[in-house]
Amino acid sequence: MIDTRPLRHALGGFATGVCVVTAMGARGAMGITVNSFTSVSLEPPTVLWSLGKKSDRWPTFSQADHFAVHVLNSDGAELCQRFAFGNPLLEPDEFEPGIGGVPLIDGWISRFECHVCRREDAGDHLLIFGRVERFEARDGTGLAFFRGSYGPISRGER
């Protein structure tokens, strides 16, 4: 059996971007912070992210037909913390509706509106695949997470 604490530390050596995924559920518009977002395919345009089965947001995100992924800009650490540990519910003035009614928030450098096309069990997580229906990208500096800390990440000079 592998000790999960050192495993988590080792996995933390892989720097990731930071995202907030949003969806609409019975409790209303909701967000969750993830760093498990990845591109799967360009044709058809497909992405995935993973949802912990013990998450208090499981009922909303495991059942949602649409979701949006907001890749956060470098000013997004507070937003990240809110949706990781704080109140996950969005007030009506904090979002605008997107495709399928998915809540769209600000503070991103890339945003993907998706329709769920597949869910797959993966141990203590659920993999949620989404077909990208619309996306946007902005110039700017992104937010990275490495060994428990946040920092800016930008394209270097060539």
C-alpha cells in the first residue's frame, strides 16, 4: 500500500495551471477549483477534468450536463481559494449564463463551455469528459500551482 501523503508531495512537483469549473445544479450556480484539467482531443474538441467522490460538490458536478472551465489569470489566487475551500455558490450578479445555462465568471485567460459527453469511474475520482462547444482566450499571465504555492506563469521572451 502506498502512503498517500508522500505521494501527494511527489505529485505536487508537477506544476499545473489552476482552473475553476462551474456548473448549474439544484442548489444554483456553483464553482469548484481543479488542477486536473487537460485537453483530450482536438477533433472532436474534447477536454476532461476529475471530480473527487468525497467532494461536497459531488451532487452538482457529477450530474451536470454542461460545465465551463475557466483557466485563471495570475490575479486569480483568491478566486481559486474561494472555490477550493470557501462558499462554492455564485450569486446571480457574479456570473452570466452560457451554453446550456452554465455559469460564466470573470478572471480567466482561457474559458471553455462544454457539454458532458462521457463520465468514467477512476478510483476515488470521476473523470468528466466534455465536448467543447465554445471557447475564448485572452492574452495575459496565467496562475500556476507548484508544491502548495501559487505563482504567475507567462510566455517567456524568445
